[in-house]
Amino acid sequence: MKVSMHALSAEVFANTLGNLSWILDKGLAHATQRKFDPGVLLAARLAPDMLPLTRQVQIGCDLAKNSVARLAGQEPPRFEDNETSFEQLRTRIARTIDYLQSVPARALEGSETRDIKVPAGERTLEFKGLDFLQRWAIPNVFFHVTTAWSSASVTSCALDASSDRGV
């Protein structure tokens, strides 16, 4: 059985972002129950030189939608990076999932060999579609989602390993 590029990208990313939304729900519930400002979680960082949870969520969403759009040869929707609350972050995740689910599997047929270019500062990374997905897109989406979970976990013991939904 051959696994499709759509299954490995849009479907995996939609599931992963759904898990991230669930993590945000748990974090907000914990802050509410413990009566502390939820903004503490949104600003949480693993280290002083790392980006806060809010930015990790934004980047994870952007990587997922932009990666699938590149594979499909489409222009991705643009989202402003202006979220300041859990509700706004969950809305961004939902919009990203909606986009991922709107891309038909046929749009990614043959994308294994599609030329993909990713601007990275002053240089451009160049891949074939399958290498892009396996070696750049999946690891980067997973990194930012995992970092968001870890950032929230540092501040909230309610997000320990027993909270894992398979992220």
C-alpha cells in the first residue's frame, strides 16, 4: 500500500494541531482553576532566548499551512500574528485545520518530485517534495508544537506526560 503525500502532510498536521488546541484548553483550564493569569502561560518560554508559547503556536500553524500549500503548488492563506489570548490561538489553529482539510488529496498527487523553495533569511532552501516533507516540514511542525506543549508544561503541572494525547 502506498501512503499519499496528503496523508503524510495535511492529515498529520491537522491531527497534530488538533492536539495542540487540546493542550491549550488544558492549560487555560489549569490557569482558571488555580486562579492565575492565563497570560503567564502564553508568555512561557523554555529558555530566555526561546520564543514564547504564543509565537510557537503561530509558527507551528504557519509551517503546517505553508508546507501543504507549497506541496500543492498553492498560495497559502496569510494570518496576522496578533493573537493575545487562548481563544484567539484556538481560532488560529481551527482556521489552519480548516485550510488543511480544504486541500484535496489530488492537489498533492505527484508532489513527491515537485521543486520546493523555502526562503530562509538571506538564502533559499531547495528540496524535492518528499525530501521537503520528511526532512523539513514534519520535523519543524513537530518541533514548534512540542515546544509549545513544553513551554506550557514548565508553568503548568496539569500538562504532564499523563496529559499526552499522542502529540
